[in-house]
Amino acid sequence: MASAQTQLHDASAAAPSRCRVARGREMSRFESELARLLHKRLFLATSLALVPALLFFLRDLVQPQEQLLQGSFDTLLRGVLTLIEVGLLVVLWRWSDWSLCQLRRLEIALVSILVFFFALLQWSMFWNHPLFQLADNDTAGLQVVRLWIDSSAVRWFFLIVIYGVLIPNTWQRCLLVTGSIALVPLVLILVGAWYFEKLSSDLAYGLLDLVILLGTGMLVAVFGSYRIGVLQQQAFQAQQLGQYRLKRRIGSGGMGEVFEAEHVLLRRRCAIKLIRPEQTQDRAVLERFEREVQAMAGLNHPNNVEVFDFGQSEDGTFYYVMEYLEGLTLEELVKRFGPLPPARVIYLLRQVCRALREAHGIGLLHRDIKPSNIIVCTQGGEFDVVKLLDFGLVQSLSAELDSRLTLKGMVLGSPPFMSPEQAAGRNDLTPATDIYAVGGVGYFLVTGHPPFERETAMELMLAHAYEPVPLPSSYIPTLPEDLQQVILRCLAKKPSERYAQVSELEAALLQCSEAGRWSEEQAQRWWREQGQPAVAAISHSTAEVIHATIALR
């Protein structure tokens, strides 16, 4: 059989812990570790930028006095730039307790200073008197332009490539920053063409040369940034991460990746979720990842996925280790085998209620309950065991704890199973929000369809808010009326009209006529009839779908 587990995100810092979890203070441990990595990269980048600046400055100083006086402005600029870079190195060397936000500002400041000085050096060529004398010669215009452009192009190319290769970034951010850098010398040439009309035609020709050169530098930088990330992904499949040996990637997305792994000493299979340094530009992403681990660490119920460990690798990659599950998501189960018998639906939903009862009991809302986030699996010789996954959008019932990560009006969740108040972007959510989603899951299990099916997410959210839910019996006429009423009450538009707590919902399910008619023996017989090879084939594809969703948060 194969794998399937999934993500998880925010949580209450007050929850008890089953693993080594960092507790957030003014700056989370995740952010602190990433800051140390960026600190090292900035130190290296500043050192590399200092070397040519210092060498050119020393070269100017040993020139004959006449040439030194003619190029005094350029020499002064190189001297100031050298002093600034030395100062930055001293500051980075002596003080290491920078926050990630401060280091990002320092990164932008360093790039801005280099851009400013390079622009001044380029513009100062206009005021080089011998250059003006050459420009007076009609036949020397193109040579003057080439001299002016070539003297500065190497600096811009160097800056673009160094930034792209050394500073951890997504390729999109790298493209934005390097594109902004490349724009400066191009604008200076256009200004020069306007200022020296006599050279405008030659400058237009030189502009094309510079576009080609800087465009090449941007391609090198962006491709380097992207390729480094790809090579890291490939290396992870063969490397050891702490005490864990990574085997194969079973899912990936915009924020993280999930690997099947094995504890080196215990030989225990597990799943490891990774989040890389270049994927954590936003402080909120780091805090969500930390709260995700804290959420899982505080959950002990057998129907919630278990977290074993947390750590950080040498290259700054954060990870946490969770149990490796064998089974199917409820979404895959229904798609392959059709709507489930009412007795089995009750059997599975009661386990979902138990998982949520623990989460709600410690003040956490899931906010993303859907069939693809619930796995039914075999575990410890038991069958039809439900595991609730993906706490990536978990929210504290305390608005104060969650206010920094969820803005008022921000819509998070899955529209096919989203409560009306959640679709409206409200922050004052209650357990009734998760109960609505459980009702949507129950609707899907008994009918094979979500409560509403529309073409766009906006149409879905409006349907949840204003349209009556079609009766499940319109799909399945034989559906017991008592189970239908339980599902419809969960899907009531107003939170006050739903069950107030999941314990009330579980009690209502237990009173249904089909309750107790699906036993562990029937579950065992069903799993054996399906055969492990068939289930395994589904589980592999299911895991990939689940974990591709993980990092898209």
C-alpha cells in the first residue's frame, strides 16, 4: 500500500509538545535560523564585491599624479565604496544577532549602494574632458560610446550575476531585483542620448549591446537561482537529513516538499516535510510553518497525524517528521468506489469528530477540512482508521494569537467545503465552521458530490452563503432520513443553527439508525477484498496530490 499524509500550518504556542518544537518569542526560531544563513551569504557577497573595488582603488592611487587628478572623482567614489563595504563587513563580522527583516533591509541597502555608485561612475564619464574632445570628432562618436559603455558594463554584469547566484531567492524575486538593476544603466544611456544629441544615434546602437550583455547576465542569475534549487532537490533524495535518510519525494508545492524517509537507526518509515530557505522570504510563511509544527505537536489523539521530530539542516532547510500512513484519502476512496454505505459514513465521520474534539479542546480550528485532507488507512492491525491531516490553515480560537497571520477579510480554505462565514473572510470563527465542513464531507461521502458544484470559486462561496443545499436524497433516494438531517443541520447557513460542538455531532451520528452496522470486521473484509496492490497504486498518486497542495499555502 502506499503513502498519504499531508500538511498542517499555524497553532497555539500554549499547546503541549510531543517533539522538539521551538517556542516563538519576538522572533521565531525558524526565522532566527534563516537569518543566520542569510547573514553568511551577505558576508560572502560583500567580500566578493569588496575585492574589485579595493583593487581598482589601489590601482588609481599608484597612477601618475596627472592621471590621478584627472580621474579624482572616480577615485573618490571607489574609495568611498571601499570604505562602506569594509564597514559592512566589520558590522556583519562583529554582530550576528540580526533579525531576518533587518538582514533583508541590509541586502537591499547593499544592492542600492552598489547601484548608486556604479551609476555615478557611469555618469561621470560624461564629464571626462578627453571624452568630450573625442566626441567633437564626427568619426569618433561610435568609439566614444563603446568606450563609455564597455567601461561600465562589466560592473553591472558582475553585480547582477553575484546577486543572483549568492543571495537565496525565488527565481521570481531574483528576476525582479536583477531586472531593476539592469534598468539603471539603460536609463542612463537614454538620458545621455537626450543630453548629447550629437551622439544619440551612436548611443542607440550601444544601447542594444548593453541590453544583450545585461540580458545575458540576468539569464545567468535567474537560471542559477532556479538551478541551484533544482540541484538541492535532487541531492535531498540521496542525502541523509539528520537521523533520517530520504528515499523519494512524494509531493511538492510552492512552500514545501514531502519525502518518504527512514530513521537510520530505528529503520522506521516516516514522512518528512521540508521548507527551504529561499522559499521563506515572507515572515508570515515562517510563522505559519512554526505554528503548524506546534499544532501537530500538541495533538495526541490516534485520529490526528503524529509528529515525531523537528530540526534544521546545515543549509538552512527546516523540516519536521511525521508518521507514514498507508491508505487512501476519502476523495480517492469515493472516486474509485463510489458513494459509501451510510453505516460506513457514520463510522468514518465519528472518527473525524474525535480528531476535531481534541483540536477544539486545545483552542484550535482546522479551517480546511475536506475529503482530500482525511485519510482512511490500516494501522496497527486495525482497518478504516481515519487520520485528519493538513493543519496548514489552523487558527487559534483566540483572535489575539492569530491576528498577525490572518488579516481581516482574508479568505483561506477550500471553497467546495467552506462555511459561509469563512468565505466572508471573518476572523471570529467558532467550531461551527469546522462542523460545516464535516457536514460537507459527509454529503460527499453519501452522494459522491460536494454540496455545491460551480465553475468558479466565487460562485461556490456565494452558493454556500445564499443557496439552499440540495437534498442528499436527490442523489441517493435510499439514504436514511435521520443521517440526511444530521448532514443538513451541519450545513445550516447560520452557525447558531448547526451543532455547537463536535461532541454533539458525534452523539447525533451515534443515534442514527445505521450507526453500529459497520464493524471493524466488515472494514477488514473490505480492505482484504480490494487487495493491497490496488490500494497501493492509488496511494502513491494520492500522496503526490496531497503534498503538492501542502506548500501552496
